[in-house]
Amino acid sequence: MQQVDTSQEVHSPSSNRASELFREHIGGIWVRTDRMFAGLMLFQWVAGIAVALLVSPRRWEGAISQTHIHVWAAILLGGVFTAFPVALAAMRPGWVVTRHVIAIGQMLTSALLIHLTGGRIESHFHVFGSLAFLAFYRDWPVLISASTIVAADHLLRGVYWPQSVYGIAAMEPWRWVEHAWWVVFEDCFLVLSILQSRREMTGIAERQTRLEASNRELEAFSYSVSHDLRTPLRHIAGFSAQLQRHSESSLDDRGRRHLDQITKSAERMGRLIDDLLSFSRMGRSEMQRAMVALGPLVKDALQDLQEETKARRIDWKIGPLPEVRGDPAMLRLVLANLLSNAVKYTRTRPEARVEIGAQSMNGETTVFVRDNGVGFDMQYVHKLFGIFQRLHTQDTFEGTGIGLANVRRIINRHGGRTWAEGKVDAGASFYFSLPAATEAGR
């Protein structure tokens, strides 16, 4: 493990965060590339056995035949070259030793393939292709390990068994240098490509760090402003109520209407500030991940809506809901917002229908809330989850335009997606997906 000397240099929080993001990104690349090579090496092992069986399946001594040694080499040596790298890729993905062992195993497999084909020049291109695949790691020392194996193989076999690597019985002793040179030539370009890729990844990490810092500042500002607005707003609401009580008899109809409008506007502003504070908290609060059963969360949300729905005819269809991994309080807020929306926008229906269900596929769990309400025009679907974005007037349907924005923010923090489908006067369906519990728990 590398030791970092921090005695001479003080890193700012932003540079530390950029380094953390870079390590997360490159670590994910290492794990994925390890798994790719595990599959590739298993395929090569089987392909090597097939080549041996096709080229020289049996060895004859007079009328007696035996399985050719090439077949046994493909099975046994190929198995040895494959087993250890594949085992490390499965048990220690992302480790330094894993990718170096994979590089060595891959080049030994190339050497075996060259041997099985009798040193044919076409099979040497497997070496160059392998180096290109190893560059996927974005870790140039891996190329050094691989190239060293190639050079050593060509040197030793060129001296003791030239026919297995060059296809001829006698070879000039310097021929291995020529082959090694072409490997080094490719390495130079691959190393330059790796360094350029790592610089770009560092730039992406730094830009993401600046964006996160800007978002935190914006959230802190909105929280502060919203909090500071509550005191004068309470004064407006309080004094309006007092004025309404003490001066109601002396005001004409127009004055009472104006005073009533002030009270209603103050109440709406209060709800807006509360929602804005809630939206800000969602970005600041720490997530408490656990296995969460969605069924009980839906029942809790419906219990909160009982007062609003007791005088209405609503046909609730609740399908089986799975367990997911996430923050219970945040996911409860998601379901409460979506169900509250369904209740609100089916208000004009004599009999409302609201369906809640889920399905799992492609490594994620998708939950939907579907209703037969007023729906929306799909050309404005991009506005639905934006903060303060509303598709209906305040007079038609009350709201602040923050509920769905909160839904998207929460689901994004869980690594999921949100989307919606609808048609004017034909209902709407709102969806959110979360990584499957096994994926989210990795």
C-alpha cells in the first residue's frame, strides 16, 4: 500500500474530495476490468483446447496413436494460467496484485496460443491485442508486468525451443529483441493514452467537486433565507388575524376580501417556505440505509391521507410491494408525495382509481403510482420534477411545485431514476426505480 506523506503539504477539503471521487472512479474501472478478464480468460482456455484439438489432436507412433501433448498443454497449462487470475478476480477484484497476476496470466496464455499454432506469425497479434485490453485498467505499471513476461518468453524459448515461438528450428539470438521492441513501441502509445485518460478523469473529479460545493452553498443559502422569512411571515399572518377579528364589523365587503386574500397568501407562503426547507434538508441530511418494506410505508402514507379522502370514493389497488434498500424516512416521503398527488389530481372524478405496484427487472426495482385523474400533456413532462414547476394553476389545484422535485432528489440520492407518463384527461403514472437490494448492498 502506498504511504502518503502529509507533513509537507496541506490538502484542502476540495482537493481531498476530488481525490476521493477519482479513486472511486478508477476503483470501479479496476473491478469491472478484472471481471472482464475473468470471462475473457475462461473463453481463451476453452478456445485454446479447441485449437489444440483442431490442429494436432493425436500423436502417432506407427499404428498406435495417443493424445497429442499439445492437447494436454492446452488443458493443463491453460488451466493453470487461467485458474489463479480468475480466482483473484472473483475474490479480490480491484486489488493491485489481481490486475498484475491477470496481466501475467494473459501473456502466458498468449505464449501458449503461439506454441499451439506452431509459432505462426498471426498468433503473435494476440500479444498486441492483450496489451490493448490491459490498457483498460488505466494503470500503466500493468503493461510493464505484461511486457516483461513477453520479452522473457521470447528470449527463453528463442534460445531453447525456437520452433515453438518463431515456427523455425534455428533463429538468430537477437530475434527476441525485435519482437520485444514492437511490444515496447505499442506500450509507448498505450502509456500516453492512459496518462491522458487519467488527466481527463482528474478534471472530471475536480469539476464534480466544484459542482457539489456550489450545490451545498446554494442549499445553505436557501435554508437560511427560508428560515429567516418565517418570522416576518408569522407576524403578517398573526396581525392579519387580529385585524380580521377586531375590525371585521367596520370593514366593507371589499376590505374583508382584501384581508382574507392577505391571510390566504400568507398561509400559502408559509407552506411554500416549509416545502423549501424540506427540500433543502433532503440534500443536507445523512441517509440511514436499511432494508425497507414498501408495503407498510404505503399504509402509513394512506393513513395520513385518511382525513382528506374520507368523503371521497377512491378505488385503491395495492399490489405486492418488495423490500428495497434505502432510507425509510425518505422513501416514506416519496410515497406520501406520489399518493397525495394522485388523490389531489383525481378530485374531479366521481370515482377515483389509484393503483400502486412494483416490478423487478434488469437489476432494479421499479415502483409506480397510477391514477385516472386529469393527467398532463407529455410535451411538458420535463417540467414535472423541476422545483417550482407546475402544470396547473393555483386556482385549479393547490400546491407549491416542490413535492415532485423532492421525490426526484431523494431517488437520485438512492442511485435510482424517476419518470412519468400521462395523457390529458386520461390519468397519469409516476415511476421511480431503485437498485435491487443485492446490487444496492454491494
